Amino acid sequence: MSIVLDGDNLTTVGVINSGTAVASTSGTSITFTGIPVGTKRITVMFQGVSTNGTSNFQIQIGAGSFSTSGYNGSGWYHSASTISAGVFTTGIGCINTVNASYLYSGLATICNITGNAWTGTVSIESNGPGGGGGAGSISLGGTLDRIRFTTVNGTDTFDAGSINILYE
């Protein structure tokens, strides 16, 4: 921990902590639990991620259990010939169009606004012809302690890549 002088104010700046990278080569979600009280920002990093289907990627957070509804957000996709967008209510949207033959890499930043209110943005690219992103927000019923990367349908299986988090 360090102290930063900002004008007349002293601000405590937290240490950036890393989770343990998880191979996203099986299962329907990649989960990180035990996020400590006081965390204000979480970065989800994913590289070469793919599933066996076409359900859109999303990130869900929770306090004791995962919130699977109540999100307010959207996701989008663009290529040289296509632009699409969609509404996400079951998670923070990562991208609006997924192709099972592509590998996706990107970053999501999810920040605490105040209390138990969180908002996030996502940037994602693929080895296919395009990329995209998303954004969303939710107010939890308690203190955030978990985060997961999954699909909207919750049944597509991961078959490539790795995922990790930073939290501070």
C-alpha cells in the first residue's frame, strides 16, 4: 500500500492483486471466488477463449451467490460488413455475436460506484473478421465476493484459452 499526495488530500492506493489463471478448456463457466471486502475494481483478462457454441459471452458478479438477473447493459459486434447490438439483462455483456470457430481475447473492467453498485465495460477482439465490446451495471444485495465468465445460455462449453482476474 502506498500514500499518494494529491493537492491537499492524501489518498491511500491499494495493491493490485492477481488471481490464478484458469484454463478455459472445459466447463460452462470460469469462476473466481473469495474476492476480499474493500475491492473497488476488478479486471477480467481473457486470451484465446472459445466455446463449442454461439451463445454470447457475459460476466456475472455476486455477493454470496451469483446475480443472474437485474443487469442493465448491452453488447455489440462489428466487422467490415456487419454491425450488431443487443441488450444484456443476465450479465455484463462482452460481445453480441460469437462464432465457435473463433478465439476471443480482451479485457473487462468492473468498478464499484458506491455501496454495492457496480458498472463495467468490455473490449474484445477475435481472430475472425471483427471484434466488439459491452457494458453493464448492477446493484448487488451485499458485498461483492465473486465473479464469473460464462455464456448467456449457460450451456455452451469452453474449449480453448485462459482467463484471470486482477483486483484492487
